Amino acid sequence: MMFKNAFDMYYDGFRSMVVGRTLWKIIFIKLFIMFAILKVFFFPNFLATNFDTDAERADHVLNNLTQPGSENH
């Protein structure tokens, strides 16, 4: 019963909002920019650029995950 009341409250609020739709559009545009565009420029694919084969990539990941007490940054 509590979940239905909460759902009804949010459903009625989202259905009747006018300025909120514009704000949600802005939020989704900002999320798209952050995750789609900035990822390309600021988070390059480290494994693909530094290792040639999948076996080398797998070995690098395995070594970094299984070394106890290593301070890899």
C-alpha cells in the first residue's frame, strides 16, 4: 500500500509538471555529454592502446588483481 501511494504521488507529479519536463531534458542532455562524449576524450582505453593481444591484456589484469598488497594507482 505504501509503494502504491508513493508511485501515485510521483506519477501525478510528473504528469502535471510543466517546467520539470524541460529540466529533465537538460538533465538527460548533460548525462549524455558526460558519459558519451567526455568518456572518449578523458578515459581512453588503456588496455587496447598498451597491449596487442587479448592474452596480454588478460595477463595484465590478472597480475594487477592478484598481487597482494600492491599499491597500483
